[in-house]
Amino acid sequence: MSERMGKEANHVPILEGKNFPLWNILIKVELAARGLKEICNSDGPPNSDPITISNWNKLNIEAVQLLLSRLHPDIIVTVVDAITVKNARALWKKINDKYAAPTITNQGRAWLRWECL
């Protein structure tokens, strides 16, 4: 196990859906601190060098493991499939597509209600 994965991420809450805004901020900080943020934003290694590919694959699995460790089981069953279980970018995108959009919509509704007061 790498040193990065040996550290617990208990300060990042378990994503349960409604807590997405806080979870999103804290998980991004945790991914960045572990050097995994770019893995969630990239399609793959920058070149086809076997060592680079091997290192990228290890980091990709670490990112997937970290993300899954901070998801509620009910969330896991809605976002994990044959692709997302082995691809951090796909998992990150699916989580954000499912939970960020309602958050933005709700923020818009709250803003409109505030403006009407």
C-alpha cells in the first residue's frame, strides 16, 4: 500500500447526496493533497511510455479507491458500473453529473426565492 493510501480521509464526510457541496470541496482538497486530482481530470497517461502508463494506472486505482471510500453504500450502487469501478475520471464525472446538477438547480431556486422577498 502506498503512503498516500495509508492515510485516512476521515475529515472528508461520506457523500450521502444532500451534502455534495461540502463533500465536493473536501474531496478535491484530499485528492490534490495525495497527488490524485489530475488523475480524475485526465483521460489517461500523457504518453505511451510503459513506466508512465504503469504509474498512471496505480494512481488511477488509488483515486477510485479514495472516492469509493467516501461514498455511502446507496450512492455506490448508483454510480459504480463496469467502467467507473476502474476509471477515476469516469467515476468522478458520474458522481458530479448525478449530484452537482441538482445542487446548482437548488441554488438557482434559492436565489430566485431570495430575490422575490
